[in-house]
Amino acid sequence: MHEITENLRKGRAHWSAWREDAREDYDFYAGVQWSQEDASKLESEGRPPVVFNRIVRTINAVAGVEVQNRQEVKYYPRRVESDDTQTNPLQQGVPQGAPQAPKPSEAGYADLLNEAAQWVRDENNSEDEESEMFVDTLICGMGFTETRMDYDDDPQGMIVKHRIDPLTMYVDPDSTKRNFEDAKWMACVREFSKKEVKDMFPDIGNVTAGTFWNDNDMLVHDQTDEWKYVNDYSDQMVKVGKIYVVQYQYWRKEDVFVTLSQDGNIVTFNAAQYRSGKKMIDAMAVKVIKIKKRIFKQCFLVGTSVADKIDLGCDHFTFRATTGLRDRNRNTYFGLVQLMKDPQRWANKWLSQIQHILNTNSKGGLMVEDGAVDDIRELEQDWTSPDSVIKLLPGGLQKIKQKESIAYPDGIDRLLNYAITAINDIPGVNLELIGMAGRDQPIGLEMTRKDAGITVLATFFDSLRRYRKMDGRVLAYFIREYIADGRLIRIVGEKGIEYLPLMKSKVAFQYDIVVDESPTSPNSKERTFAVLLKILPMALEAGIPVPKELLDYAPLPFDFVQKWKNEIEEQSQPDPQQMEIQQKMQEIGQMLAQLEVAQKEADIQKTQSEVAKNMASAEKDHAVGQEQEALAMQKFGIIDGNHQLKQKESQANQYRKDLELAMNQLRKLLEVRLTAKIRLASAKQKATPTPSLMEIQ
């Protein structure tokens, strides 16, 4: 308890200056851009506290880029391709041939986990909560969300994510990494009524027993006055009817024992579990390794009492943060509003000054001596009227003189324009990005400048991408441990929308997390689809099939895309008639192959006949006495060869005739069926026309 309270005190002291700046940042975003002292002074001088809020449009423009380029988390299973386990100490002592994890079926389980994560994010509006968190980061430099289980609406429990006000969060002041990934603790301080606290923690005795917080965001008592509060805790929160509850998350390194199960999976035990199951583990003769591991815990503080304390289970805080630009000297973070406050202040001041000069400058006033007119009231009333007749006493023209106007200060309007321009120039958000460039320029140059504006903001988008990687691990843990109980979840697969049971055994595997790249254009989806449309004609010309997943990048309604993909799926199913035609074509191909073989055999026979003829001629020179016999053999060979050749040619001609007949029959069959399909497709197109990809372009 003492360590927790000391950490909270240090954190409160460290973040106190940042919290003052953050409150001012939110005021500037909301249009409250004059301090109370300056506004009171202006009102006392009769000067208007003018505010033309240009900060809100810049923040909303950058937030809109995030909305148009929302990233997606994907889970990919880890696979072990090699059987070599010499370098793995957990494999020592394991029998030869023990199964290795993960199993091949885990690729399908990863798809199920991806779909489950998408279903959960749709149910709890995670994208909207993350967008609000990103706006907080742009404004004050830090944004927070929390992932937890909620049982109010669903008795089975549902994973929820909600954005947390950054001014209620306190983080380890020694943390230096982006998104506080090296923080040792995080705390959220919320206000509750006494009844709400009793409902949350019924075992708490006295919920008003002191607190460390008050409304002024300062410590209840100073260290120099510590002796005053030893036995008398402040009841500041009791007086205002609110009690602060501190949700404190931290981690400790504890001993854990790692071994390998019989099915090849890595199993981790804490100290108590290992002691209770040590005999069974020793009997299995497997190697056990003792390591130090971070164990994440959570407790609730009500006043000076610890109301509840649990292990989080997952290897991360359920509080997740995004950070903006880092102030190294103060070890804090700031957003875009911090950069725009001074230009916005000076723009307001110069505009207010110009209005004051115009309001107080003379506009046709008179200086009148006594005796110029009979009735001075009548002169005041008629002087500004263009058609009035004013009667003056003798010598009255010399007694009336018009006031001279004060010269307008030269260059004050340029100072105003400079301040207005600096509001967007200093953070690097150009006018093209917010759609306010009032000049004619080519569309290519317009897009290039928009991309350059997003590059300047890459730090914020990269922080959001890093947030999603860590948040994806927390979400996977909650899915596996809390909702993988067989409940039906919505899956959008190749067959459309269907509902499948989610079981813990199907999502209990090791995985890697991949997040889309940070956005580099105002709308990455439309840019990707435009590139695909340029590649599509070349792919079709090269005979490369176009996947139906291309439609996922089309800027079309979800239902229309699903119907189109289902239509493509139906058309891709094999047609029995088409399969019959393909079989006939294969038979014809076999006949052609046989015909070619027969032709080759006839050529061989002819060649053999010519060889026999040549051999007979050669023998004539060596044996004159056998000339008649050789001639007889020659004639016999020629006759036999010609006979066989004619026989082969006859067979070949018969094959050709059979082939031509089959081809003519097949051609007529194809013409009839294609004509029928063309008529049917034309009728469907007239009834319900479907746009093509080229029409979309």
C-alpha cells in the first residue's frame, strides 16, 4: 500500500504541469481562447474578446484522415517448419517423435480468431472509441482506452472498449518509450457517488475513510504538514458528495516454471501450481525451466483502503495509450494544439485590436462653439441626414469644425494575416489537407501536397499503429479467456454471413500480429482501388484470374459487394454441361494423338522399305550370281512396303473422317448451348443490370 501511494504522489507531481497545459489545450479546441483576466480587461475597456476558432478545423481534418484510413489487426499462426530441436532447452528429455506445435489446422483457427476479433470490434464500437482517443492525442498529446468485460447488458459477458479522459490518467513518470510501453504502473482516478462505491465494493466498511485527491488537483495535505493528518484524514470528497476510486494496474516479476506438455505445447505454471503438481511433472521426465516473468496485477483504492486486488491474466495492461510529440526535458507529451495556441492567440488579439481601433475612431464628429446654432440638439439630429437643412446663426460656419479621423495603423492587417497563416504552418498541416486551398492547381499537385501533409503527421499515425498491435494482443486474450465458450459469432466468409460457435480450443495457439501500414494518402482505400483498376486490364490480357477479394477495396456499399461476390462464386461453380463438353474435347484429343502415332508408324515402315531397297542394291555388286534373287527380294520388299503404306494411309484417312464428323457434331452442340446462354444473360442484364469493373472506374 505504501508503494502504491508513493507512486501516485510522484505521478501526480510529475504530470501536474502537463495537466494545466492539457486543460488549456481543450479550452482552445472548444473556442475558449481568452484567459479570464484578459477577457475581463477587454470588457472593462469596451473591447470585444473576438474568437475565430481555426484550431478545431485543423484537428478535425487530421482526425478525418484517421477515420478514412482505419487500420485492421490480423492474427497469423506461428509454424515450426524444422524438426531440429537441439537449440530448444524445453525439448531435452522429450521422447523422440513428440508432436510439435502448432498444428497445420491452426491456419483455419487464425481465420476464426480474426473474424471473432472483427465481430467484437463491431459490437463494442471499437473504431469510434479509438477515433476519440486519437483526437485526444492530437489535442493534448496523450489518449487512453480500456478493454474490460461488461455484464450489464449481456449476462454471458461481452468485451467492451471505451475511451478514457486523459486528465483522469496517471502514468509512471520514469516511462520514456512511446505509448508508455515501458511503464511499470498506470492508474485511472474516477469520481463516484457514495452509493455507487457501495454497489461496486459491498465489502468496504467506511467509504469515506480519507482520500489522496481533491477538486483542485493538488495533494490533500502538504508534506510539511504531514503531522496534521496522521489521525485525521481529510473529508474533502465527502463534502462535495463525490468519492475518488483509483484503478491501479502494475506488474511484478515473479518466478514461473515452463515445461512442455505431451502434445508439444508450452505450459507455464506459477509457483503455487508447480508445487502442487511437481510429482506429476517429475514422473513425466520432462525438463522444467525456472524463469522470471512479468505478472500484471490490478487493484482498486477507495480512500486509504484496497477494495479489490486481482491478476489481470494477460501480459499487458488493459489500459492502452497513444502518445504524440515528446518533450524530452519534462518527459511529457504534447499535441498539435500546443503548437497552434500562440498563433491563435495573436490572431485573436490583432483582430480584437483592429475592431477596437475602428470602433473608437471618429466617424464624422463635430466641434461646435457657443453661438453657432440656436438648438444644439437639432444640429446633432440633422447633421447626419443627407437631405436636412440646418439653420446657423451669423458667423456659425466659422464656429463649426469636423473632427479629423485617426490614421489606420499601417501594417496591422499584415500582422493579422501572418498570425492566421502561422496557425497551420507551424504544425505543418497545409491547406490542401484541410480542403481550404483557394487556388487553381492540377489534381496531381493537389494530391502530392496532401500526401506531404500526412507525412508531417506520421508520428501520430505511427503511434496509433503501435497501439493497435499491443491492443490486438489484449483483445485476443479476452476472446480466448472470456467469450470462447461456444457462443455463436458472426462470420463473413466466402458463403456470406453465417454464425459459428467459438470454442477456446480453436483459438489457443501462438500467433503474430500484423497491422496495416500507416496511411500515406487522405484515403488509402480509394487510392488502392485506383491502382488496381490500372493493373486489371493488363492482368486480364495476360490471362491472370482476377480474385473476387478485389471488390473489398471498391468504394461500394457492403451489401452490394457481398451480393456481387456471391454471384461470382456461383458463376465459378463447375457446370455439368461444360464438364461434359470438356470430356468430349479430351476424347477428341486422344483420337488425334492416336492418329499421329499411326502416321509415324507408316513413316517408319516407308523408311524401312527404302533401307531394304538400298541393301539389295549393295548386295548386287558383291554377288553377281545372286542378282536375280536380290532383285526378287527388292521387288518383294517394295511391294510389301507399298501395301503396308497404303493400309496405314487408309486407316489415317478413316481417322480423319471420324474426327471431322465428331468436330462438326460438337461445334453444332456448342453453338446451340452458347446461343441459349447469351439469350439468358441478355434477359438478366435487361432486368437487373450489374455494373462492371470498368464502369466503376
